[in-house]
Amino acid sequence: MSLRARLTLFYTVVLGAVLVLFGVAVYYLVTVVQLRQVDATLERTARDLIQVARINDEGDFVLTQRVSLDSSVIVQIWDANNRLVALNPSLEPDNPLRQPLDSSNFVSSVPAYNSVTLSDVHFRVLTVPLHTDGTPIGVLQAGTSLTIIDALRNEIVRYLVVLSIIGIILAGMFGLVTGQRALTPLAAVTDTALQITRADDLSRRIPTRGIVDDEVGKLITAFNDTMGRLEKLFATQRRFVADIGHELRTPLTVIRGNIDLMRRVGIEDEQSLHSIELEVDRLARLVEDLLILAQAESGKLPMDRRRVELDTLLLEVFSQAHVLAGERVQMEIGQIDQVLICGDRDRLKQVVLNLVANAIKYTTEGGKVIVRLSKATGMAELVVKDTGTGIPAEDLPHVFERFYRGDKSRTRSKDGAGFGLGLSIAYWIVRNHGGEIEVKSKLNRGSTFTVRLPLADKDCADTTDELSERPPRAAQPERIS
């Protein structure tokens, strides 16, 4: 059974139950009101008669004055010997109504109401015992036919049943129509999902035109957003697999070529072995970087959180960078403050070394790389600025993506840095230290990478932690104006 049919059936059954309960309540209310009116009439008739009824010297019942009785009410007065001494209206001797109207309450000691059937006629009867000075002298019974009331109640039941059936039918039809209209967007979701499955096309979206901002509309919006993210993730995955293949092909080709060369000459060539060793180291670093990224993205990268003197760490990196820069690039330290942060010293050193190495690599001969460290509003701010080739504006939003290929003329280093894995790892390390990293650049004018990390507080414990699964977002890169 379809969802539309189930919803329609459910709400139709609920409506039917409500209508049944409403009908029962109406029927009961009408019955109670009508019986109260009839009982009030019978009580008033009996009271009027009792007020004017007397016993004469011969022991007979007499009325001291004339009483106007309701023509629909039958009155019987019985004496202590169960003889009918008064009857209104007068009836033929063989009429069944000359018998007690309610024999079950005939000897009752208190007034009692009862509904009885005499000669296939439904009566409401009031039985009142008569006393004089506490001595029973007879019984008064007043009754009236309930034929009209029964007919009215039957009509009410008939109308309630007919109207309920019509209401249920209309509700079912209306439910089918509205259910179809409400579930049409869900059918579109299903069709789109099936088309995506059959065609393997994640670019398909559900049209949102005319969609109401309700639960279904929010579902469609969420579905489209999910498909957008999946499309982006699959595109990233495809590019990542292609880039991995590209990164692995070069060292493997070199290794195979050197092995083939040594096999042909039949001797171990020291230069070939050294080349193989370098390529194996490169592969090992690549695999290690990929493992670090996988652990970081899954929140499983261990972090040895301790107090770190960031200024001392920067000076260490600066000394190492002098060797890397040689005479080709001028290294310079700008402002440097004493800064204490809480984090993993080795990971933070990896970030700084990566940024400085990138700056040296893409700075032309005679250029300059400047590093500085300062404090600002509770944050440590590390800046690495170069006067190198810069980054094209279209590549800036992607510099922290793995294996992103921007300007194809920019060569990659053998350790995977430079739009490879180095900046991606730096991004994750900074992000999971509660900080942010951003880049500003202008083509042929140089680039500036800025890392902001929170200063250490008293709660910085010397413990080993893991990266949180939802760290703060890094700042987006911008162009220098």
C-alpha cells in the first residue's frame, strides 16, 4: 500500500471514529434532554393531582377542584386494594391501558420513573405511592407515549449515519487529492534519486520552483544540498585518485628504470642505488603525509598538547631555512615577540617549516622572505611573507586542497609540498589547534601566509589528545589589493 493510501486510510479512520463519537454524544444528549422534559411533564401532572386529591368519608378518592391535564398524559389512581378508582382519559373496559402502566414499580415505596412497552407502544411512566398520615392509601401512575420522541431519535440516528458516511467519503477523496499534491515532491525526490542511480549523474537536482517552505520543501532543499556536497566530494575523490596516480608514477618509473639499467649492465651502480633510495624516501614521505591527512580528517590524529615557546620554535626553523635558502634568497626576521601557546611542538614546527620552505621555493633569486611573530587580542600571529611569483586569483581558494594543480608551470618539490600535501597538512594542524590560517597573494608580487593560534592559558595540560572532529574553520584566502 502506498504512503498516500496509508495516510488517507489513517486520517479517514480517525475522522470516522470522531464522527461516531460525536454521533453517540449527540444521540445521548438529545435522549437525556427529551426524557428530562417528559419526566418534568409527568412530575408536574402528578403534583397537580396530588394537591387536589382527597379521600371522602366513604373512602373514595375525590378531586377538590378541576385540574387541566395534558392531553398526552395518561393518569391512573389505584386504591389500597389495587382497584382502579380514577382514569384519565376514559377508556373502554377492554383497553390494555386500564391495567397498571408500570407493574414493576407498582409497589414501590418511593416515586420511580421507568420506560415500558404496552401493546407495542413505548411509554414513559412515573409511579408515585400515595400516603395519608404515613398510611399507604394507593398509587398514582402517570405515563405518556414516547412514539414521537423515538421517531425523532431514529431520524437523528439516520441523519448522523448518512452525514458521517458522506463526510468519510468526502474526507477520503479530499485526502487522496491533497495527499497526492503533498507527496508529489517526494515522488520527484524518488525519481531524481533513481535517475542519479541509473545515470551516475550527481549533478541532477530536484526543481525547487513552486515548492512550499514546509517539511517536504526543507527535505528537498536538504536533498539538493546533500547532492551538491556529494558531487563535490566525488569530484575531489576523482581528482585525488588521479593526482595520487600522477605522484606515484614518477618515482616508480625512476625506480623501475634504474633497476632495469642495473639488470642490463649486471652490476650494482651506486648512482642508480642512490636515485632509487631518494625515490623510495619520497614515496615514504608521500604515504606518511597521506596517513596524517587521513587521521586528521577522521579526528584520530594524536596531538601531544604541551606549552610551546613559539618564538623559540620559529628561530629554529629560521636557522634551518638559512641552509635551504643559501645565497639565492634573503631571509629576514621582522618583529618577534615571546609567545607561549598550547599545542604539539612537532606538528607546529611542521607547519612553520612548510610555510617557510614554500616561500623560499617560489621566491625568485635575489628575493626576500620575511617572518614575524606577534600577539594580538589573545592570539599569536605568525606571518610568512615572500616577494616571489605569487598565486593566481583563481587558485587562491584551493591552495589548502590536497594535490590541487594550479599554474602548471609551478613545479612540485620532491617532498610533496607546493599545492600538494604540505599546505593541506598545515591547514589541518592549525585548524585542530583552534586556530586559523589564511593567505593573501598577488601575482608576481608575492604571497603572505598568516597563522593565528590561541595563546596558552592556565588550563593547558601536558597531555596527549586527539584532534576534535569539528574544529574551528580556517579563514578563507584573499587577494592583496
